[in-house]
Amino acid sequence: MIVVMKVGTPESEIDRLSAEFKANGLSPEKIVGKHKTVVGLVGDTVDMDALQLQDWSPWIEQVLRVEKPYKRVSREYRQGEPSEVVVSTPNGPVTFSATAPLVVVAGPCSVENEAMIIETARRVKAAGAKFLRGGAYKPRTSPYAFQGHGESALGLLAAAKAATGLGIITEVMDAADLEKICEVTDIVQIGARNMHNFSLLKKVGAQDKPILLKRGMSATIEEWLMAAEYILAAGNSNVILCERGIRTFDNQYARNTLDLSAIPVLRSLTHLPIMIDPSHGTGKSEYVPAMAMAAIAGGTDSLMIEVHPNPSKALSDGPQSLTPDRFDRLMQELAVIGKAVGRWETQPMPVLV
């Protein structure tokens, strides 16, 4: 259930109502929006009468039921207002939201060595990226494929962060590694293979670093949103949803099928910000620019693009990685569309003295 409070409701009245809700076995969660405050009620509300509940206070404007199985994730939970995931980085806070400029995340699939990761970080930052992506622990289909350098790669990501001020996104595969990953990363990534790893979702939800939740390779939209619900239910509301391509009947020409229709569908169902990963979504670098541009036109809040200084020698996912030079050109191409739809960050005018 959602209790919508009237504009100007005193804080003391919200506290009083919250205490009453708790006394009735519910868990109230206060959500402060730009115009109104909403109190989400989690618990057994099946037998509660919404009209009767509205009489509990003259400051209650409306009481609504959330019919969807995902409660906290639903758009109704925030009265249709998009949530903001604000991430602190050495270069300043970055906001992921439908109401904020588009955020570009770029970098290699895997962290290979110090020179490579720092060079890539400097190049993607110069082109306009706000975050560096790089895998320390890599889930691979084959046990004989490169699995990442593990903990030593976290130190290299920290070095790249210190050199550039970029935020860091890296994947956690095992809850045992979560604490040391959180010492370096600014956003914890849950990969497609772990979207249904509910024990891991609970663990990342119990800590306060923002979470990037990638869609499972064969997951429906509702399964994806229910996975996000696990994280929010554990206490962490800072979740970004990432579409990275799903498996369909045709993989001859592209690695996956990038589901850009997920953007408007998610926008109608959830308040969470949306990211598109055209690199994994296509698996081929020549298709990445077109899908990245289409994603901006479709309304994405963020892009994740793989960049490697020498894709032909990459230890993983080289065929889908752009060179730094091609990424430079792509950012210029993306700026045209981003400005047209009002999602590109505008640089402040220099102050003349």
C-alpha cells in the first residue's frame, strides 16, 4: 500500500502515522519527493481497507494499493516520480536518473595490467565518460577462459581511479569478495549470470554502495524487476537496471538481441534508472555505435560501452570493444542525439575576468 500525504504535512504527523503503522505490524518507508511525501507500507495489507485507512489522519490525501508483485520497484511506489541514484566520485557526484543528463560508462571487459587500465581510463575520461568499467572477477562460460586477475585487479582499478578521478564499476561474483570490492568500487555490478542469485542479491542489498543489476540472458522483464525487489527489500534503494541483450533464436549475426523496447516498458513500470549495454547486446564493435545512438533516442539514462586500447589482443570480449579513437568519435556522434533529446550534459560557460 502507498499512503500519499498532502503538501505541507508536518513531519510530526508523518512520524505519528509511522508509529501507528508499525503498531499494526507494517513496515512504513518514507519517500520524500519533489512535491509530496509518500509512505510505503510493506507487510500484510490484504485485509486492510484503503478508505478506512485514509481516515487515520486529515493529512492523508490518498491511499493506493500496489497490485504488482514488485512493490518498492514499482512506479506507483514513488507516485510516478523517477528515482535518482547519486554516486560520489573523486570528480564529484554523478546522478543516474530520467531527470538527469545521460551518463556514459566505458572501459575494458577485463583489467589486464596497470598501463592498459590507466591509459584506457584517461582516454575515456577525456572523451566524456564519468565511470570506468573493468572486470576483476570474470564469469566465463568455459572454465579454461581468462577469469580475471581477481584481487590484484582491484588494486589496478584503484590506481586508475586515483589517476583520473573516474568512478569505478566492477562485478561481484561471490559474496565473500564483496567487502574488498566495495573498498574500491563506487557501483557494485551484478552480472547477467547472477541476476537470479538471490542470496547474493540480499547481501548486496544489505550494504550501501549503489548496485548495477544486469538483466539475465533469458529473463523476462518481471523476473528482472523481482530481482531488483530483492535488493530494495534488503534495504538498498540505489539500483540501476542494465539491459545487456537477451538470448533469442538467432545468434549468427549478433551475440545477443539488444532489447531496446525494454526502455519504454521499464519507464512505464518502474522508477529505477535505466542503462543500456550495446557492447554485450550486439557482441560486435561495428554494431555498437548504431545501438548506442538508438538507445539515447529511446530514452536511456546511461550507456555502458567497452573500450580497449588494442581489441585484437584483449584477453576477453575483444570483438565487441571499441578502440579509444573510435570511442572519441562515437562520443561526438552521441552528443548530437543527446542534445536533440535534452539528455546531454552542457558544459558551463567560462567566466571572463
